[in-house]
Amino acid sequence: DIDWRRWFPADPTPRTVDLPTYAFQRRRYWLADRVRRDDVGQQGTAGSGHAQLPTVVALADGGVVLDGRVSAERGGWLGGHVVAGTVLVPGAAIVEWVLRAADDAGCGTLQELTLQAPLVLPERGGCEVQVVVGAADDQGRSDVRVYSRPERDAGAVWVCHAVGELGREPGARPARQAGAWPPAGAEPVDVSDFYDRVVAAGYEYGPAFRGLRAMWRQGEELLAEVELPEQAGSPAGFGMHPALLDAALHPLLAQRGLDADGSGAAAEQVLLPFTWSGVSLWATDATTVRVRIGGLRGPGRLLGGGEETVSLVVTDPAGAPVLDVSELRLRSTGAQQVRAAVGSVGSGADGLYELRWTPLPVPATADGPGAVDGIGCVTLGGLDAEGVRGLADADGEPPSVVLAPVDTSDAVTGGDGLDLTVRVLGVVQEFLAEPRLEQTQLVFVTRGATGPHEGDGESYAPDPAGAAVWGLVRSAQSENPGRFVLLDLDVALDHGGREVLRSVRRATEADEAQIAVRGERLLVPRWARADKPAELSGPPGVRAWRLVGGASGTLDAVQAVGCEEVLGSLGAGQVRIAVHTAGVNFRDVLIALGMYPDADALPGTEAAGVVTEVGPGVTGLSAGDRVMGMLEGAFGPWAVADARMLAPVPAGWDMRQAAAAPAAFLTAWYGLVELAELKAGERVLIHAATGGVGRAAVQIARHLGAEVFATAGPAKHAVLEEMGIDAAHRASSRDLAFEGAFRQATDGRGMDVVLNSLTGELLDASLRLLGGGTGAGGRLVEMGKSDPRDPELVALEHPGVSYEAFDLVADAGPERLGRMLDLLGGLFADGTLVPLPVAARPLGRAPEVFRHMSQAKHTGKLVLDVPAPLDPDGTVLITGGTGTIGAAVAEHLARTGESRHLLLVGRNGDAAEGADELAARMNELGADVTFAAVDVTEPGAVAGLIAGIDPAHPLTGVIHAAGVLDNAMIGSQSPESLARVWAAKAAAAYELHEATREMRLGMFVTFSSFASTMGTPGQANYASANAYCDALAARRRAEGLPGLSVAWGLWETASGLTGTLSAADRARIDRYGIKPTGAGRG
């Protein structure tokens, strides 16, 4: 017991006092509700009666949400579903959940459900699960999605595991299956040791999932008897118990040709059901069932990574239907790929964080009269120690704020960045050493060094040298709180101009140590859990894939599907292309929304890439040629094109510019030249002139000598002005004012030609403008699809006016398109026509780009960068490859099958400690390992290393894990220690970047440190070098190159970097909230 009298001798009696009404010590502590706000089960909502999803919430729009929790511990039996070494919720359970949700939503059938990410159960705790059914559309169809996140973590990211569609009406009820069982002629299959044999293939079924009792084969059908094991518990609370439904699929595994010892062709192949179509539940509480699987096409079909579609009918022992599936699509893939896919799910909820820039309220005094006056601010005359000494020696009171503008315009290479950072180090050290400046704040002002990224549809290309300055100063801030401020601007550093001073005033009043100013916004960095990337990617283990549209009327229905056929034999006149970048057109948006007239059309009709193979009869093109052109299904890494519709990429153009050109310039040329026959001196009106086709049309019309009039949304008139279209020749595309304005500008003569994409009364006004409405005539060429007109009615209503709508590919045809591409190619080559301005995003964010396009927010052309696949037969280079972390990464790549050829780089090569053992382990995993004794800090070493890679296994990936430490407080840091740490991390990263920037890599990863953003004390040099790497990776992404920087915390496994950490060092890191990462998890 505590002796309170000793502490309070006057009166130890406890008494109640009021809580303070202010934030004590400037911190707030809110009491948590006893009822979790995210727990609908505690909010008085209805019970569903389901064993795993007990809560159902009816939404206002007619949808429903089922909520519950599952774990490998709770209930026990789910923990027995182990695939590829991981406890996974069976797909059968997810289907059963959706069937229950369908019943609660009043839907009669599960029309389709695609499983897109495995649901992994942790060893401890569980997962919260939600099944969300959307409101029904006019046809009675509802979207359905299945989500999970870690239990008791309201801040965790929800991961979507399945998407699908429910139908209002039930499917056709299967007929009762009468007659003998098993049917005459059915051949028995021995399954007595089945569950022992499938362990080698990655299936470690616990007792609850061992329900297959007997099996027969008859032609293309499999027949089986399945029973719910006692260990699975009661079927009550389920439609069909998930363990029973899962066991109903086990005959598919049993017929795959495993040898008696579990080896054979199927031993390393995992069979995954991924799309269920036409699922109906007819009875509940089943414990023993008969299974009929139809549609098989041979036992070996699924052994080589292929797909199979089967049907499934489940009945009770009397033949009455229990459940049926009209189509179940399954895919066979390697167990290694499954492990890789499992490892990628939910990473954002498992220790992955990102720096987010959060807006701050602008201080009221910072924008009033005299906002830049009286802040006691001076500017360093130069970024050096001498400038600081001059301030300290000056007469009068020291300034309260000193600005240190950091000009990075000359810092191009990694060496330039080092020189700049050494100068900043000298300024920091001299500033701290001057006693007269103890009450002064030093504000380092940069431009574009850091700050919000990839917002507002723009790419973020930070300045690596400026970012390195931020890394160094962050450590100085940690060691000397309140002395330094980092301020990043989006305006020029004019060394004391009013805009800079105004930003300084706003920043100092905000009392934040790190601020980015973007326009009128103040933004500060805050850590937050990283969202699981919402980017679409190809199915695991599938080399060729592409994006396809959905039929749900939402852009979220876009998905990536396999298309291995594009890697098949080429036909006459065909060319196979490795797609680098694909252009985006409004047609793609319509396809994505399921609104395009041709239901079989594929999104992605133009692209630029490299020829990998040509078919019979193709001349003028060969493997390795850079080409651009029109094709179908371009939203994926591979595509097959008609050679007639391809042309060489113009000299000096990059792939983004090339991908943006074909559809826009061909459409404009076809409309203006081929159809309208626009001539010199004629007047042409180009609607939506700031878009891709509009910009191309303006260029072509000027080339032809026409007088150009243009419309665009009011917000884009500044763009029209930049295009050289003056006020008399531009107007809004949002109202009818353009008709009167252009009639007046042409003295009533109107237009000779209109290139149109507008609808309704805006289209009517355009028709009236032709020939001035006097009957003099004119030509309207229609690009749009939303408001087609009858040419004959147009001619009656507007005498002398011709109206022609067109579809470029369908109407022009391959031969004509090819001729037009040749003509345009000449105009590109001589500079008559120039590339369009391009905004690029990753292919995986296509739905976001489609949404952006549908809202008409862009100017110029939108393109999607297509990631290069990591070639398993290529070489992955790992610097620091013989170190603890580098070796762990190498083993991971070998184990998952992502790379079979690894180049491990270290100063000692194969003489490094543990190299022989590492090579042996890698060889056992089937990987070929080469050690290289190279010091990546030596100039030219990286380029020479890469030049020596075997051409038979070209470089496909880079992982930069090398690094050294030289810790000291910032006052004791030296240019030499900074250079030593910088060379191994930042300079080497820059050399790797330069040596590979023209290569088509599948990945470029730098291993950074949390020190770059945390600014850990004693590691200013290390923080600076890693911040450089972070920014370099972001700049690569902005340039369309692969780039990822992972800022690791502390690794559990001792390494060359962490092996010398003391207990005090580890305790300090722990106070930052950084928990050690195990090698397996990392």
C-alpha cells in the first residue's frame, strides 16, 4: 500500500476536484467510449442469426452490411485451413457469407463473385469482417464486397477480398437427382490417403476440413460423398457450413495426378477458386452431401498454371438440391506465388506508415496589413559559416529569425547534393556555436524539396538535394528543439522577397518546425497508417494480363484479368508489343462504366512500347523497335497489334509523348483533313480545344493555314491563351455565348468547319454558326457519341450544312490509318507538329484516372504508365547483398520464384562471412547466385558492374540495400563522415539510377531508414543520405520509372548497421514508437 501521509502530511484525505478546462501540457486525452463506435454489434442493431456475421445493419439506400469477427482461435475450426503455410479463410466461407448477405438484402442469387485477395488469419487475435451490399439498380442487381481488417484496430486499413453482384430473382432450381448412387459406370477413386498426399502440394487440412469420404469419376464428371466432420461444429447458423462446402471442392484436388508420396506434377501447384457464378442455396443444415462436378477437360489441364471452369451441384443423400454453382473458375498457380500474394495483403495494417501532409489553419495575423513587417527577420548573405559569423558579430540585437535560402538549382548529381549538404552542415554547426544567436531561429527555405505528393492529379517530382537538406536538419531539430525550422515553398527563392517573408511569418506563427506552403495552404507532416495500395495489378503468377471494364455502372468495377493468349503464336501481319505507356480516351471511360455500345470492346486503344516479336509477312518492323499506334487491350504489359497501325516513335520523343499522340492526332487529322477537307483561309471552330484531340486539331488547323476559333471551360481559358488563342477567338464551351461572340468576331460569316464534341443546344448553336446561318454552307464533323444526329434532318434544318459523325478505327480502317500515321510521322519529324502536354499516372490507378477524365478536369492528354513485369529469368542486382538484410531479401526472391538469377554485391564478394552458406541455401531454392566484390562508392564501379551482366539474363530489378553508419551528434559531425555515409547510400543510389534509367526494369528499390523522416539524434549524415534516396525514388516515379523507397525501422536481426546498438540505443528507438521488424515480416 502507498503511505499517502508521507506525501501529503497536511491532509491525505482524497477529495474530488474538477478537471482543468484547458489542455494540460498542451495534450488532450479523450476518454474512449465503452461501446466501440466502429462496432455495429454494440449499437443496438439487428442480429442476423449467422454464426460468424451476427450483426446486420440496414442502410438508408436499401443496402445492408453484415459485420462479425473471425479468428483461427475463436471456434477453432477455421485454423485448420492452411494453404502454402498460411491460415487462410477458405473461399467457400466468403461465398457462404455473401449468400447470407444476399438473403438479408432480399436477393435470390449470387450472380458472380470474384475473390481478389486472400483473407489471412493471424496467429493471435482475429479479423473484423464486413460484407457490404449496395442498393439495387433498376434491374434489381446489387454490388457486393467483402472486407476485413485486424481486430481491435479502428485505424487499420480495410482490405477488399471479394467483389461481386447479386441478383433479385433466384436461379433455376436443379432437378432432384434420383437413381442409383453412384451411377452405373462410375469409376471409384481411392481417397483413403488423400489428405496425407496433399500436404506436399501446400494443403495442410485440419480435422474440420477433412470431409471427403468417397469419390468416383465418370467421363467429364467427378462424383463424391462429403461429410461435415464433428470438429467443424454444428451447421446451425450457416446456410451451408463453409467446411462442408470447401470439402465439396476437394475432388478437384484428388484428381490432379499426385503420386503416392505427394510428389508429381501437381506437388508445387495450388488450385485456387477465384470466380463463382450463378450460386444458389436451396437447403440449410446439411451435414452429409453428394457432390457432382461437371465440365472437366482432363486431369492434367490444371497442372501448368492454366484455368478451368466447372459446374457444381450439391444434393442431400436423397438427391434434393442443397446448393449449385453454374460456373466455378479455378486457376492453378505455384505455391510460391500464393505465398507472395499472401505476404502482400494488408501490409498497410501491419506496421506500414506514410508521411501525410495535413492542412493547418492560416494564422489570422499572417495575412493582415503589415503581415511581413516587424518579424525581426534577416537573410544569410550566403549559405556558409562565414555568413553566420557575420550575423553574430553585427551590432545591435541579434535577429529573432534568420532565413537560409537553399538554392538547389545546380545540384544535379549525387555529388552535387553532397556538396550542398556539407555547406548546410557548416551553417548548422556555426549557428549552434554562436552564443549570441541562442535566442534566434534559423529557417532553412527550400523549393520543392518535400511536401504533399501526387495530389490534384499531378505527379510529384521532389528535389533530392533539397530533401537531403531536410533529412540533415531534421536530426538537428531533434538534438536542438526550437532552434531550426524547415520551410518548403512552391515559389522562387528570391532571397527576402515579400512572398518568402509572408510564408515565414505564417510558418512561425503556426509554431511548427516543418511546413510546406502550397499556394494559400500551410501543410505539416503527420504520420498515418499507409493505405493498402488501391492500385490494380495482374493476378498472382500470371504473366500477361490487362484491364477490362465492368457491367456495374461504376468505375470501381474495372479489374485486371489474365490474357495469356497475347503471348501465343502471332498471325500474319501481327506484332507483339511490350507496352510501356498507354493513352486514355473517353471511350475507355465508357467501357469501364459498361456504357459502350460494343459489350466486347476492350479499354486501351493506343499505346507506345517496344516490339518483341513480329508475325509472318511483317516488314519494316523488328524486335527492339520503339513504336506507337492504335491497338486494342493496351492496358496491360503485353499487347498484339496490326502492323499497319503502328509507326516508329519520333526521334526525341519519350514513351509518354508517343502514347499520347496516335488517337488524338489521327482523330483530328481524319476529321479536319479527310472528312472536312479544311483549307487555308477557312475558319474552323474546335470545341474542347484544351483536351488531347482539341490541342492536336489546333496544331493541324494552323498547319493547314486555317483561322482557329476554340472553346473550353472557363477555368481553362488561361490554357487557351497559352496556346496562342486570343480573346476574340476563344469562348466558353459551357453556354451558348460562343454563338453570338463568334458571329460578331467573323462579321456574321460564321464558320466553315466545326470539329464537334458538344451535345444538345450547344450542338444546335454550332450548326447555326456554319455559313453564318445564311445557307452559305459548312461542314460539321462529329466526334462525340452522346448526341448523334440524322444527316438528312440536319441538311433540311440547316441548308447547305453537311453533318458527318465518325468512329475513327471502324470508319478509317487499318490501311487508311497507317497512311495517316505515315503523314503525321513526317510532320512530327520536322517539328511541324509537336508532342501534346501529358499527365501520367500508374496503370494500377486507372479507375482514378477515368474518374478524373469523366469530370473533364484535365488539359492535354492523360496516359497510364504500364509497369514492366519482373522477369524471373532476368537478373536482380542487390547492393549490400551479402549483408544480413540483403541476404534475407535475396532468399525471399528465390523462395517466391520472383527471381532465379541474383547478383549480390558487396565489398568482399564471395569472401564475405556466410557467403558459402548463403549460396548453398539459394541453390537449394533453385536460384543462380553470383557474388561481385565491388565497392559501390567508387566512381564508375556501378556502371561497370551493370555492363558486365550476362545478356542472357538481363537486368530486371535493382535493390539498393548497402549502407554504412558513422554516428555522432551534429556538432561533432564532419564533412568526411557525411561523405562516407553519403557515398554508400545516396551517391550509389544516384549511380544506379543513372546507369539504369534507359532500361526497362521491373523494380528499383532503395532501402532507406526512418531516420530520414524522424530525424534521429546522432544520425544527421545517415538521415540526409536516406532522405536523398526517398526523393530519388519519388522522382523516378514521376518520370515513369519504377521507384520505391522503404524507410525501415529497426530490424530484429542484428546486422552490420544495427549490431553495435546498445540497450540505450534500442530504448531510444522504442520511444519513437518504432518496433523491431522480423526478417520474415519485412
